[in-house]
Amino acid sequence: DFKDFLNIHPQGAYFNAHDIVQNLNDLHNLIMVVLDDKVVGYVYYEDFKADGFTDICFLNVLPSAQNKKIGTKLIEKAIEDSFKKSEIKKIEISVRVDNTAAFRLYQRLGFKETITYLAYELKF
């Protein structure tokens, strides 16, 4: 149910939930986990076949559903689906350095740190 998805996707994210749903196709993928008729987690990823990679853009699991391997299963499914496409040779994912739980999850799944980006902010 996309209504639940719209409610759990972070407000102010660089892609809003409506845009994600409207752009779903064979290159823009959304996998949701539903428990008791409610979306409790999702992974959204985009395939860049011409460049040979998949970018996992969002992974979100409701706090009440965390520590149940839902995030792990979502990432594993995204990996499996991506590597079924012959053009895809690597998968990229970004994480904030202060998100240690996600960082550990990605490392357990075999991801290696390659680049550290700096983010800057200017407030008025």
C-alpha cells in the first residue's frame, strides 16, 4: 500500500515519496515489507545500466520493526535483483558516518567503504 509508504518515507529527503512512486519502472525499484497489513520497511534503488551500477538510495525500517532482520532482507533482495541484470557490475550505497547501525549492516553484507563525502550546511 503506497499510502503507508508515503507515511514512513522521510520528509525533506532528496526524493520525495510521491516522486518515487510516480517514477517506478524497470530502472527505479521499490521493495516494501508489509506486516499485519502495514508497510514497516522499504528499500528504493535505481539501476544505472549504462554505467554498470545500482545505487541504493533509501533503506527505511520503522523503529517498531527494527532488529528483526528486515533491513538485511531488503538489502539482500535489492542485491539479488540488481545482479540478475547482466549490465550491473557493482552496487553503491551511502550512509551518514553517525549512522553506525546502518554502517555495520552494510559491512556485514559485504560493502566496503570507498569514498567519504563531506557535507556542508549554511544556516540563516
